[in-house]
Amino acid sequence: MPFARSEATKPSPASQRIEALSAFESLEAAASLRSSQTACQRKLPGQSHNVAYLNNRFMKTPTRQEALNYLSGAEKRNPGPWIAHSRHVAEAAEAIAARHPRMEPEAAYILGCLHDIGRQDKERGIRHILTGYRFFRARGYEDAARICLTHSFPIKDASASASPWDGTEEEFRFLEDYLARTDYDDYDRLVQLCDALALPTGFCLIEKRLVDVALRYGFNGLTLPKWKATFELQREFEAAIGRSIYSVLPGVVENTFGFSPGR
Ligand SMILES: [Fe+2]
């Protein structure tokens, strides 16, 4: 990307986005960005994917409609509660990102929607992260692929999955290496957080979801550090949006405690 220049002549971040997008896509796309100095995500004419400018780089994702199509196709292959969970992760990610100073809600929705796509191959254990990663890498969606792998690891330890490892030794070594050399961005961390507050029935208190997972899979030596990392994510995003994450997620009380406030 063309950003090597002196501070004295450095253009504004918005101008940089437009200039870089010109190089990356087309002049027509750059013109569409000029209509908004803050917008940095567009479904471009004639394209079947979104391009977002994030963290000094471009992110190419499927469109929102394509993401929903991937999920409905996955539901046909392997129906189950994971589909509704994925939709709620997407909605939570969008709601939080909409109030975040650095994030694009559309990209957050799409990446949240697709994080568990590996389950379409009837993967019931942690190996779904690998099948999801391969699925999106094969389609050129590197960020969606990465989040398929990272969403289960608020701590960068390949042994930290809730369910027992069900892949091969080689796949485990790949995951270890991948986590070690990958810097998480806001989207990795947001999907990790939202994965921990979305039941198939809706949004809930993080504590409820963590206990729900522990009841199904039990504890290991990394369960507690993982829980602490999840609460650290909650603190990080609440600081960024300036309010409780639960204040932007409708139905948390009903879904956590089984009653409607005021009734
Ligand atoms: Fe998930």
C-alpha cells in the first residue's frame, strides 16, 4: 500500500483510504468513498464481495447476503442449534461494532455469521475451526478463514478448546503455529466475545454461556485462563463503546433468567 511518505506531506487517513482503494480496486470505487470521509466499507458495483479498509489494510469478505446464503446452505447440510447461534453472534458483533470507533458493523456481522461455518461438514468438535478455515481460504476470504480458526482461542493456546482435540497431530501443530504467528485484530476479539454471549435462543450473560459450555465439556487447566481472557474482552469492548455491552443486546435478561423485566 502506498503509505511511505514523510509526516509533513502525509495526507489525512480518509484521503489515504481513497488513494489506497484506487490502487486496490478502481477509480470508480474510490469515487464512491469520497461521498463519505468516514465510510470505509462498500459493496462495489459488479463485485460479489465487500471491501473494507481496516487497520491500515484491506479486508475482502463475502457480502452480507452471501454470508447468509452460506449459512442457509450450511443449514441444509447440517441443521442444528449452531445456525441460530451463528445468527446471534453476527447480530451481537454488528451491534457492538456499530458503536465502536474503529470498526465496521457490516464486516463484523459477516465475520460473526460465518465463524462456525466448518460445522456444515458435520464436524461436532473443535475440528470445525479447521474445516471452516479451509473453506474460506479456498474462496479467497482470508479474514473469514482466520476468524474461523481464532474464534475459539481468546488465549493463544491450541489446547484451550473446550471440547477435546479431534483433529490429527499435524492439524494440531498447524494450529499451534498459526496462533503463535497471528496477531488478533478487533474482529478476532469481537467474534471471540460474541461467541461467548450468544446461545441459540439469543443473547445472554457471558457467565451463563461459559457455564453452559463447561457443563457440556467439563474443565481443563486452561478453562479458567480462558474465562478470564473472555472477561478481559468484555472490559476492552465496553471501554471502547463507552457502555455495557449488554445495553446494546436486546433480550439478555429474558434469555438469561427466563423472565421479562417489569413483569
Ligand atoms: Fe460459535
